[in-house]
Amino acid sequence: MAESSPTLIIGVMAVQGAFLEHQVALKGAAEQISQRPKLVVREVRHAADITSDIQGLIIPGGESTTMSLFLRRNNMEKPLEEWIGQKNHVTWGTCAGMILLSKQLEHQKEGGQSSLGVTDTLVSRNYFGRQVDSFEADLAITNPELLNDPHQKKEYSRGVFIRAPAVLEVNDPSVEVLAAMRLSEKDAPVVVAFRQGNVLSTAFHPELTEDLRWHRYFLNMVLSCS
């Protein structure tokens, strides 16, 4: 008898940003995974929505300060920290999500924006400039799983950067760099995607492109922890 497909329950924080686009991308990615998991997507807006049966959580882009204040005012910080701390839970932060997950923020003021303090990184908010400086760029992929994706033969992933952050420092050897870029030949490359344990962070917005490799990678992370 054939094994039944696994069920994956994925939460998407629906406070700001392209959370609907993430949901669409997740559904498309799930159909392309060999195990063909049964995908259940839940929108997370309140502390009560952060339940232990959710296996993966996406914190999308948006305005990181606004998102941080929202989490604090709605008593969501502690439940999120506890949920992320469980070894069988996988978290993905895109853009503002990367900022919220980092332990250190550049030029952080005392009493200013708080973070969930998860990844051992120093992140610069709005590293690439303001909204008017948003841009797209091809990112070289080095991770074998992302590079050898059977549904995406390109060695580059298209990155959409909107008031995007970047990683200035990696402070633990467990942080695996997945993609880096430089603004010019004179500039040193900066990290724009990494993984640390069960946490994935991208400075760009894969949900705004047709390249589903990042969502497949995330779902495979969840499957490996299930």
C-alpha cells in the first residue's frame, strides 16, 4: 500500500507585506515536491493563532518597526519566541522578517525597535536604501539543494529588494550563507540569504517572483523536521 502524503501546517503572519503572495507560492511549491504534501495554510494575526501544531511559519516583509510594535502591543512576542524555540518548528523571515529575527540591528537605539533575537547575525535595516531605491538583481546560488532544483535550472535566483536589509556580520559558524551580492565591483559582498538551524532568512522577496525554489526549500526544511 502506498504511503499517504504528509500533511504540512504552515502559518503565514498576516500583519503586513505580501502574505497572500506567500500563500500562493507555498501552494505552487507543494505541488512540485516529490512527497506531494497536503498543505494547510493558516493566517497568523493574534497570539492565539500561534499554536504548537503549526510546523512552519513565514514572517513576511513590511515595515519592521510597525511589525515589531504590533507584536509587542498584541502580546505576540513571547509566544513567537517560544514557538520558534521548538526544535521541530521551522521559521522563514523575508525582508522585515529577517530584521525581526536577528539578534543585532545596526544603529539600534536603546528602547527602540525590538527583535525576536533568534539568529546570530548583525543586520542593517534599509541597507540598500529607501523605497525609491528598490531594485531587482540576479543572485548566484551556492547551496547544492537550491542550485540543483529540478524545477529551476538557472544558477541564479531573481531577487526583488524593497527597502531591503543585509547581513553585515555572521557571528556563529552554524550560520550557512545561501546567497550574497555586491552593489558594485568595488564593494564587498553582503549576505542576503542564510540558514541557521531551523531558521531561514532572505533579504529579498521570493514570493514576488515565479521562482519557487525558496518556497520548496522551506517546505523541505519543514518536512525534514516532521
